[in-house]
Amino acid sequence: MTTPTHAEQYERAALLLRILELEPIEQNLYRGGNENRGGFRLFGGQVLAQGLRAACNTVEGRNPHSLRAYFMRAGDAERPVLYEVERIRDGSSFSTRRVLAIQQGQAIFSMDVSFQVSEGGFDHAHLMPNVPPPEECEDDISVVQALPERPPGLSPMAGRPRPFEMRSVFPLGSPAWELNRFWNPVWIRFLGAAPPAESTLAHCLLAYASDMGLVSTATLPHNTTLARDQYQMASLDHALWIHRPVPLDDWLLFHKRTSTASGSRGLSHAEFFSRQGELIASVTQEGLMRVSPRKTAPR
């Protein structure tokens, strides 16, 4: 495996910005291209971000503060996605939109989004975990490239270029990583031109990032016993609450953890914190993690 160049990583970020510029087909209907991450399945974060972008295109003067999504079918990375928006309600303070993502005439994803006008009010948040700053953490791609052999539970995406640079507080294979099997704090930084923190584009990029490695967080307690080809993994549902403006011009701490797994499903949670310790957003996701007979690894 060759190490991705800086140019490749920045191009990934530029491509993500391009595919978030959806093509209007008619009123409330948009078409989005794909980022082609490798493989045949769409990344759930792309569908979240594009679906949110479609919803934002139908609302003026209000930003999204929460969304709840369901992944119903695997998306085909070789085909564009249609996003159909239903305008459920526009009230004096809140708006509600429902989004359906469609490929080949079938729904692959649905999402409800709530928007709110900017308001003041009570303000509190719990503290950011005490972790080393990003400058003291190594880039995840460099860590993967330096491994003498690929661990059995490692995602196929590990080591490939992404729109966000990721620096794990507990590097893969380190003693700290071995000891911390239930939580996984990662510093992330967008590698493209950062939009204003209060813009809808910043919210869409955060939605994309909120799915990065979240479903696999529920497998952390089991990585010593299961190889990656021994289980099927996919996002089932996803909830995101955005509490404050999204400062993508600096590092964010993506604090991921898992609380439980049973019935072939795992539950993961996360918070995004600014470098200054502000709680930006909260995430919860349930994912499929079905153990299957060992298959021959693809070559």
C-alpha cells in the first residue's frame, strides 16, 4: 500500500465540496454525485451530508439543529442519488423537512430534519475529556502505514485518503489503544476551504464527519478476537444534534465510545468539541455487527 500524498488528501476534500453542490431536478428534488472512496457501496456520511444539503436548500434563515436518519438499503457508489424533500412544516421558530434518498426507484435512506431560527437562552455543557492536543498525536494514515502487519479488525478504509485528517489519541496498536476498548477520541480537521461556522455547508460537513468510523466503534471491545472478514457491519440509524456553530477552520475532537452490543447490533455515541472545549454536537448511532462465517479475504 502506498502512502496517500497531501495532494490526494486535499483533493478528497475538494471533491466532497463539489458533490455537496446538488443538481436541482425540479422543486424539492435534487441529484447528487458520489465521491468514489473505493468499493461499490456508498459511505453513509455522504448520504447524510447530501440529504441534509437537500433539506437546507428548501429552508431560508434557519439552520438545522437535529436530524434522525435510517439506512434502509446499501447504496450503489456507481450510480447518482436522488434526494426528494418533503416540506412537513414551517412554523414561526421551527421548520421540519423529510428527505428520501432514492436509487433505481428504491428508497435507500430516509431522514427527518428540524431547523430553528437563531435564539438565545440557557447555556451549559459538560466538559471536554482531558486528552493530548492534536499536535501531540500522529496522523492515522501514517500510523497504519508504519504497522508491520495489518491487524485483523482494521477497516479497509484505514490508510486511504479522506477529506478530513484524523489523529487518534490512542494510536492503533499502542498500549493505550489496547487498554481503552470502549472509547476512541480522535482529532479531526477538514482539509478543504472551511466554510463559515454558522453556514449550512458547515453543518453538512459535520454530518459527513459524524459517520466516520462510528459504527466500527462498537467492535472495539472485540477486535482482539474477530477478523474484519468475520462480521458484517453497516449503519442502521443515525441521530445528530448540533448545539453550536461548527468551526471547521481548526481541529475538532471527535469523542467516540460504545455503550452496548447485543442481538447483532451495536450502539455508539460521540461528541464533537472545539479545540477550546466547546461542545459542538452530539451523535448516537446503532449499527449492524453480525458475525458471519470466515470468508476468503479479497485479493
